[in-house]
Amino acid sequence: MNQKNKTNNVTMKDIALYTGFSTATVSRVLNNNYPVSSETRDQILNAFEQLNYEPNLVAKSLRSNKSNLVAIIVADIENPYYMTIAKQIDKYLFKKGYNLITCSTDESIEKEEEIIRMLLSKNIDAIAISPCDSKNTNLKEIQNRNIPIILIDRKLDDYQQLPYIGTDNFKESYELTKKLISKGHEKLGIVTGSLNTSTGIERLNGFQAALSEYGLAFQEEWMFNGQFKEDITFDLINEYLYKGLALPTGIVICNNVMTKGALSVFDKYQIKIPQDLSIVSYGSLVNNNLFKVKVTSLEQDLLSMGEAIAISLLSKLEDQYKGQVEMKSSKIIEGNSIKQLKR
């Protein structure tokens, strides 16, 4: 095979025949996942270029140790929260010559581990991650390879030195809960997110702090662990209502996806908001203003967050990063989902 035969259909087998090495050795160089001698590596990299092996950037990225690929790992890519942030990051990175890979863990630690292995095999340049488990997410291999990491939305117990960009979950949950209390509600429940995450814990703690400040009791039977998922939230509340159990007068729901699940089950049981039940949501619903019931919600500045994450990633890549923790502000958008109770 010679250079005249270059084609986009060149395979690893062709590379092996051209160089005299096995396809396994070619694969090891391509995936950078097993040690080979520098001489062997150089010969195979030269073959990639000579035969125009697709993707054409493989040899260049292996030589320069730079792929121009940046990844964002999120918990749920279907959540508009993460979609908006990812789109904003991509907008900034693309202008600087980087391509964004967006990955979703679906709140699974096993899937998260697989995604990290895949990204390392692609010689990724930097990673922004919203980890699915505050105690068990493992970023050691990424750190060992000196790949820049930014934590977004969620913190990690064992990696507190890593840069973090997010909001004040405790304070914001506390303020949301006070919205219900200020309208005379004393029997309050909560739909929490996953308590394996810092956001889930901090939002629950903010709720409990508001109850404590006003001398109100925390009722465990009114705590539903929706795990930041719409279907789980629906099933939990559906099971509770099917048993004929009484709801509190107000519920704090700890993200927008779970709010959708809760509203669906309330509609199924013909529970009217706010006449029968008052709710507030951490995170606004898409097109909330178009619905008859406009849920009072905490709205995060997602464009600002996405911009901050992108700028931080770029400054990390250019060795100019000086920040550590960056807290973005949010605001409560008043709706009509809270009923005023008589005191």
C-alpha cells in the first residue's frame, strides 16, 4: 500500500499491514490505553498520517497531547437546566476552536465511571462535571493526567480543592420554604433530590433550617426522595395518595423535573394548586408563564453559569485560572401557586 492509495476507508488492519505491527498494537496507540515503545508509537503515528486514517486528527492529537475536545458530564441531559448550560458553554468554546462533548450519567455512578474512561481514551483536554455521588465519584485518573476539572452545580467531599461554579443551595431552599411559611403554612413537606449529592443534602438542610427557625416540626412522612427524577417523584407521591394519606398544606419541590412529576400526579388525583395544596419549586418550569397555575419558583441565571463555566475552562486550558469557588445569584419568581392561609 502506498500514498496513492490513501482513502477515507483505511482501517486499523490496513495500518497493521502497512507497519508490520498487530492490530492490537495499533489499537493501543490509537486509544492510548496501554504502554508501547516510543519507536513503535512513532511508526504507527506516521502511518496514520501517511494513509490518511480517519479521524484525520488522531495522530496530531496524540503527538501534541491535545485533542481540542472538552467534555461536560451532567446528571440528566433532558433537564432544560443542563441543556441551557451546555449550549452556553459550547457557544464560547467553539469560538476558541474547541468542540464540546456532552455526556449524561442519568444519576448512575457506574455510567459515570464508563463515561470518564471513554473520555480519557479520547485524550480529552478538560472536563466540567456535575457528579452523581458526592462521596463515590472518582476523579483520580483525570487528576493523574493533569486534565483540568471544573465542578458544576454539585460538590465532592474528597475534592474540595477543585474549582466549583454553582449557586447557594442551602440559602435558596431556605428562602423558598419561607415563602410558604410567610403565607401561614405550618404543615410543610419536601420532595428532595438524591441525597447522595451535595445539592440534594443542602436543599434539604435549607428546608429544615427554615422550619426550625419558625418552630415548625419536620415530618418524615412528608419527605419524598424523588432523586431528581420525574418518574420517581410521580410514583412516590402516587403511592402515598393511593393509600389515602393526608398531604401537608405546602410542599417545597427541589428541582424543576420533579415539579413536573408532582404536578402530573396532583392532576391525576384532581388536587388543585393552590386551592388544595400550595407548592414552590427550586428551578422554574419551561414556559411556566403560559400555564394557568404559575409555580412560584427559584430561577437560576443559567446563561451566566454557562458563561462562567466556559471562561473557567478556557482559562484552565491556558494556565491562567485564578478562581476557586464562584457562586452565581438566583431570584425567586412569584407565581400563583401559594394559598394564603388564615393565621
